[in-house]
Amino acid sequence: MTALAFDTLLAIAIAATAAGAVVARGLYASIALFIIYGLMLAVAWVRLEAIDVALAEAAIGAGLTGILLVGAAARCRAVERRTGAIGDGSGERRTLLRTIQGAMAGVLAAAVGAAVLLLPDSAPGLTATVAGTIERSGVSNPVTAVLLNFRGYDTLLESMVLVVALVGVWSLGAEQFWGGRPGLKQHARTDGVLAYFGRMLPLVGLLVGIHLLWAGAHAPGGAFQAGTVLAAVWLLVAMAGLRDAPPIASMRLRLLIVVGPAWFLAVGAIGALAGSFLGLPEAFASELILAIEVLLTLSIAVTLVLLVLGVPRRTT
């Protein structure tokens, strides 16, 4: 199969899967198609030679987002069983809601299409700047150089957004459970498949996460990809019932959440004193970037796990 034929089939499959996720009647069918859609997008990013984006899409767009959607669907089913409500109302109401959703999607698609058509023929970028100065950035991976050196404030704000999102999720918890453990207590058969994977895969996931973290300086990888893999490992262990989630009142847990953004901000403040916020001195850029990546990985992993587990629901 030629590259053009493969890319054409991939594009058709992505569009068909996206349409299936929207029009599927079953909630779980839509979620399954959404996860497949995310994995196909990861393949498309690989074809575009954007390996870093592909890793992020597969881990977050398909993996953790898929887990969140499955959990949300399970809670919807539980509410329906408890209240006796099935579906989202009468047939006329469902038709009206789908019509409004379709119209909004059409407007959004038209806006995106117009934005693409109105782009200049040669859009300005950072390619020339990065290529000319990457030797002074402290890393040889241009993506890492942009994220943590040339445009570090974007990455700093992204890490802070995760912390703010977690605080928002926690604020939705019932007052009597505040400071308790997030999510429900997981129970799995000690001799079951889930428990087996929960014991076998964490070591593999840990090695993969460390590799992605270390490789980010010179190859695709970095803190977000490594943090997502470590988060998946922790969630697997929790789902297998091998370890319970820590209470959100734990000071050690809270320090892990903020240590990455706090260190990043401290490095930025030091750079500001030298004349450039988040400016890294060339002599220590490599070491500072590695320290930022390590601490961000820990914070991202912990924050993503807690976002997936949700609000505190129990005190023990």
C-alpha cells in the first residue's frame, strides 16, 4: 500500500469514526468510538512526524479522557437506576436537542474551515529561530526547547491550569467528605486478570515513563507524556484494588501537586532577576530543564490521577 493510499484510508476512517461517535445510539458505543478516534488521530500525528503530539493524543486524548467518559457514563446509569429516569426526555425533546447540537457543530466546522482558508500562504513560525539557537537551549529536541526555553511561559501556565482544574473538581465534593479519599473503594478479585495486570504492568509503565522523561531532551517525549504514563500506572493499581487513593488532606500529596509548577515559577523568577522571565542561563540550561521536567512529571502524574478519581467521597 502506498503512503498516499494509507493516508487517504486513515483520513476516511477518522471521519467515519468521528461521525459514528456522534450518531451512535448507545452511550458506551459512543465512548468506544471516541477512544478509537483518539488512537487514529495519534497515528495521523505520527504520519505528520509530530511524535510528541501523537504521544500526548494517545495518552490523554484517548486514554485518560476515555477513562473519564466511561466513569461518567457509569454514574449516569447509576442515577437512572436510582431515579427511574431513562433517556433524556420525550422524543420531541431529543430531536430538538440533537438539532441544536448539529447546528452548533456545523457553525463550529464552518468557522474552523474559514480560519484555515484565511491563513496566509506562508505563516510565520519558530522553525528558523529554533534551528539557529537550539545549541544554546540546553536540549537538542526542538519541541522541548520551545516548551521549556523559548516559550516556557505557555508550559508554565498549562501546568498551573491542571492544578486549578483539580481544585475546581475538589470543590464539588460534599462537605462531610472534604479532606477524605477521592473516588470509590475499588474491589477486584485477588486472582483475577485486573489484579494480575495491576502487579505486572506497573514496573513496565514505570520504565516507559522514565524513558520518555529522559528521552525528551533529545527525542520525542517529556514531562507530559511521562506523567500521563505514570498516571495510568497508578490508576491501574488503584482499579485493581492493590492500593487505595490517599486522602486529599495529605500534605505530602499536596506538595507533589504543586512542586512542579512551583519550581518552574521559581526558575522563571530567577531568570527575571537576570533580566528575562523564564530565561535560562546557557551554562545551566540543560540541568535546569531536566529538574523542571522531573518535578513537572511528578506533579502532572499526581494531578491527572486525582482528576480521574474525582471528588472526595469517603473519609476512610
